[in-house]
Amino acid sequence: MQAKTTILSLPEEELVHPGNRACAGCALGIAYRVGLKALGKNTIIVVPPSCLTVLQGLYPIAATKLPSLNVTFASTAAAATGLLGALKALKKKDINVVGWAGDGGTSDIGLQALSGACERGDNFLFICYDNEAYMNTGVQRSGTTPMGALTSNTPIKGKLQQKKDVPAIMAAHGIPYVATCSASYPLDLFDKITKALTFDGVKYIHIHTPCPPGWGFQPRYAVKVGKLAVETGLYELYEVENSVMRLTGASAKLREKRKLLPVADYFKSQGRFKILTDEKIGQIQEEVNARWEGYSVTQEESAQD
């Protein structure tokens, strides 16, 4: 079993410069800094239009120390496939090709290219940082925006549709490794990226990434808000390895304790959910309770086996 990383065993070398153009309190900065440590220097990053392109900086300035290819919104996975072909032609081996896109460039605009790469079995890692809207262009709703969240184009009633479950969609492709992470749990993120690199084929990692201006909370609470999503059971940390799913990290501990925080704690921490009624929050709580009861049953069945 892979040893868990601690703050003391985390690589000291920084692969992103301390200065960048991210918003104050942006959780993407945490995920990117730790994620690059896990990927290592022998890596090429493919990035579509997103908050990450802003964080990295506009030409000729770059916050990242790694080679980075900026591509069109829909073509992250296709460009990663092209890079693999170019590296093969140049006989260059052992270089990590990594697509790193936001939820818009993953769940919506880039999904078709990613699905095609999964079907072909191309050997790269795709990372989605999910701040649950098109934040870079003014907080428009995306496929992963939660139901009820206010955005600039759902300003009155909030989003009417359920959040798209992209990790489940990716797992349905039968790829070797899918994992969910949170920027609020960086060591778990580090370990899952490291593990993903050991598999051949497309690997997918989904990172829950709190956004202070888009979600409506003060920048100093970014980590707290991300942890609340996990501690209330609204967002699970898990991995799907060769089609076998298991809860991990903080979520696995929550299942053992069987004591979640009320979902109202999470919703009331953000301005984007201010129109949610107590009745609607109660319905969501029931849905979360039912889902987690299913996890408990699965755990008991596994113990009996």
C-alpha cells in the first residue's frame, strides 16, 4: 500500500513561482502548487481558457516553471493526445502529459474530446479543478454548478438543474483510475496524483475548488468552506481503481463515525445559496443521508466478505 504523504515528506521544491494573478483566497492556488509537486519537473501541462491561464500569467510572464501549452476551450484532451504523438515521434519517454482544465472546459465544452481519449486509451492524466461555474468570464453557470446556486445567468431562482456528476461519467468509460479530491485536503490530492501516474491510459482527477468571489464568502474561509463540503457529505472523497470504488481520507473517516455535519452549515457559509429555503435544504439533507446510508451498507457487506 502506498505510504501517505505528510507535511514533512512533501517535496520542498516549488514548481510554481510565489507571484501569480489568482484572486485572494483562490483554492486553485493550493491545488496547483501541491499538484505540481506531485507531477514533478518532467511534465508538460495542457491548459484551456480558464482561471488557471490567469493564474499562470499572460505571455511573456508565467507563474509556472513547467512547459505549458495553452489551447482552445474544447481541445484540452485532443491536444494532450497530439503531444503524446509528438513525444513518441521524438522518441522522448517518461514525460508526464497532463491536461488541467476548469469545470467548463471539462464537463461542458471539453467533454467530447476527453470522452474520445478515454475510448482510445491515450496515456495521459486529466485534472479538473471544479469551482462550479465559469468564474473567469463572470460567474456563469456550468454543468457542475449545484442546483439552487445563484450565478450571473441564473440570478433569480438559481440553477434549476442538478450538478453534473463528471467523475461518475469518467468512471463509466472503464478507465483505470478516477479520483475525487478537494483543495482543502492537499495531502490527499498529492497522493492521488502520484498514484494516478502509475496507471496506463487516461486517468482522471476531480478537485473541488472553493472560489471566494464566485461563491460569496470571504477569502480567508476558502479551506474551511471546502472542508465543510466534505464534512457535510455533500462532496465525497473517493477513488475508483479498475472499476472498484472506495471512500478515502476524510470521507472514509466520516463513514466510520457515521456523523455528518448538517448540510445547512455549508449552504449558509456562501452567498450563492441565499435563496435556498429551509424546506429545500431539508430535502437535500434527506438525499445526503440516504446516500451515506448506502455507503454504510456497502462497508458492512465488505466486512462480511
